[in-house]
Amino acid sequence: MSAAIFAVVILLPIFAGALIPLLPFPNRTSMMVYIETAVTVTSALVLAALLNGPEDAFVLFRFTGDLSISFRLDGLGTVFAGIVSVLWPLATLYAFEYMKHEGHEKIFFMFYTITYGVTLGIALSEDIVTMYCFYEMLTLVTLPLILHTLTREAVLASRTYLYYSLGGAAFAFIGMVFILSYGSTSNFVPGGVLDIARLGDHTNRLLIVYVLCFCGFSVKAAMFPFSGWLPKAGVAPTPVTALLHAVAVVKAGAFTVMRVTYYSFGTDFLRGTWAQYVVMALVVFTIVYGCSRALKETHLKRRLAWSTVSNLSYILFGAVMMTPLGLVGALSHMIFHAVMKICSFFCAGAVIYKTGRNYIHELNGFGRKMPKVFIIFTISGMALMGVPGLCGFISKWNLVRAAVDSRNPLAYAGIAALLISALLTAIYMMSISIRAFFPGKDFDYSTIQDVEDPNWMMILPLAIFVIAMFFFGLHSAPVIRGLESIAALM
């Protein structure tokens, strides 16, 4: 297979999405077929490349010298590209039903499909310049999705998202410049690219730059104190928030952090330094902070958003341990959280779509009227808690094992944060399910007599996600072995 396949899978959804407003579709069904076909073909090509991908890089174009837009597939990129390519067709199918009455569908699906290609661009980037360019593009193509409803709340959320993203990009840009200045290459290399001969007495300066770069890329991963944009973005349609919170944006933030930590600065340079302790302290605090805010929140989607803030820092926690086991824990939670969180968001979206209810106190008795949705929601909540037999337990176990093995005192505090988070997650997720299934013996079901489960276009993706949660919870060994082979290169 030619390395040009990397450019094809990135450009196909970008151009296919750009054509959506221009094509004269005879009806909505033909538009749906066109979009789903473009997305599914892209995913099939990505999965084929993951299985039989070329080792060579593909240079799309070159700026000057070592600066180029180029793509290559490696272990870390395989994980992120695999998550995106599996989940995007299912998310698109769900979006068809949800967006039926939202309006401006062509514009919505244009940016929705383009975002797929841009996210793949981040996953398949060969060097930090390419990754940074697509990282910036991701902000630009997701901004209209948050703004879609054009309500006052959407405008304010879009501004917040833009301000945070531009600030984060500025810090990330500083990191990129220093990597280009002090690195032997702009490419991603396992173990890092810093040229020791060039460092001289600039070690502390590079550590400061790493912290700035980490914080810059962590804006999209919603790390404290940069997490405020994520709950506000919940005003967007649920297919958007699901991608923001589970697949594209937040995972891009975690992915880029792992890239610069393990493939640019290098863990040998960072491990044991004050910079490692600073970023680990921020991550450990965010784990508890996100769960605490979720427990307090009464809006359904915003509660799940704060849960995402906490769980994204699980991934960052594994990454900043800067050990092979830590990277395995980070990557396993990156995969499993994507499945768990997109499932819970799609359940919330199904409730909002069918009933228009947005607040948790309005969900009394819904479990009896929407049994499929709320059974699936309960299972996803149990997975997020880390119940054995579900995938969330596997990734949390890997993180705890890595923390113990690291012998880092602050990592032990991280274990305590994970335990506190598990308890708070049980409270804020299960309280929703209990309210839905057991509203009290005096509850009048006639007040919700029109509430019912959505159609198959929403239920099918949810069912697949539940199967995946059980499958990975009971048969995760092949996945973990694959992640261990990736981490062994560090």
C-alpha cells in the first residue's frame, strides 16, 4: 500500500464535506447516503492502512528545509486513528436522526465531516509542524459546530472556546519553536529529539517551555485551569458535544500532550524534574476537581462534561508518569473512555431529542418509559466508575499499577485521586439512573406518558458501544499487549 493513502484518508472527508452545501441532493435521504458513504469509505481506508500501512512517510508539500506537511503511521498514531475511524461512522448515523429538526443540516454536516479529516491529520502527523497546523485547523472547523444553534448561549460558548483555544495554541507554538531550535529533527521520534549538545546551560529554559507547551495542548484536554470552555460547549447539538467530549477535540489534546512528552522532549529529559511534578500536580488536582464539579451540576450534559474534565486527566496522569506502564495506562483509558463517554452523551442526547428535558431533576420515571436508553446509560456509568467486567476497570487498573511502579510520591497522591474520583463518579452517575428507574411510589407516570425510546438510528450505536464495553472489559489482553509494544519503544 502506497504512503499516499495517508493523504487520501485526510483529504477525502475534507473535500467530501466541503461539497455538501454545493451538491443538489434531491432529498434528505440521498444526502444521508452521500455523507455516510464518504465517512464509511474513509474509515475503511484508515483501518486498511492500520493493518497494512506503509512505513514510509508521505510529504504533501514542503515549506522550506525540514518544515513540511507530511504524514506517517506509528504506534501512537494507530491508536488515535483507530478510535476516530471506528466511532465516526456510528456518530454520523446517530447525528442523522438527532439533526432532523435542528435546521441548517448541510452546513452542520459540512463541518462535521471536515472535522473527521482534520482529526485524522493530527493522528497521522509525522512531525510537530504538521500536527500543530492540523491542531489549529481543528479549532476553526469545530467552532461553527458549537455556534450552530446561533443562540446567545451558543455565541458565548463559541467565544470562550475560541479564546481558550487561541491562548493554548500560543503556548503550544512556543514549544514547537523550541523543539525546532533545540531538536535534531522536527519529526516525532520515540524517546525525544532534543540535541544534548545544543542544550548547554538552557535546561531550565527548556523545562519552562515544556510546561508552557503542555498547558497549551492541554487546553483542548480541559485540564485545570483551562477547563471552563468544555461545559459551556454543551449548548451545541449532542452529536457535536459527543465528538468534543469523547473523540475529536479532547482526545486530540491528550494525544498531542503524549506526542510532545514522549516523542519530542523525551521522558529521559523530563522524568524527575520539577517540570514533571508541576504538570502532574495540575493533572491530579483536575481529576478531583472535575468530579466535584460534576457532582454539583444539575444540567445533564454539563454534568457529563465535568465528568470528561476528570477523565481526560486520567489519560494525562498516565502520560506524565513518563514510564512505559504509564503510557499503557494513558492509551488504554484513551480508548475505553472514548467508548464509555460517547455512549453516555448519546444517551443524554436521546433523552433531550425525545423529550426536550435537560435537567436531572426532570428525569424522574424516565427509566420505565425509555428502558433501552437508561439501561445503556447505567452500564456506561458503571464502566466510568470502574466496575470489574467493564472496560473502565481495565484502564484504571493499568493507571494504578503504573503509579505504584513509578515510585513517584506525587503518583501515589494520584492513586488517592483516582479512588476519590471513582466514589464521586458512582454518586453523580448512579443518582441519575436511580431517579430514572425509582422515582418513588407516589410518582404520576401520566405526566410522562409520551416519553419513549428513540428509533434504531440512535439505539444501534448505543448497543454497539455497550457490547464494546463488555468485550474490552472481559477480553482486553490483546489490546493491552498491543499498547505495551508501543510503550516499549519509549
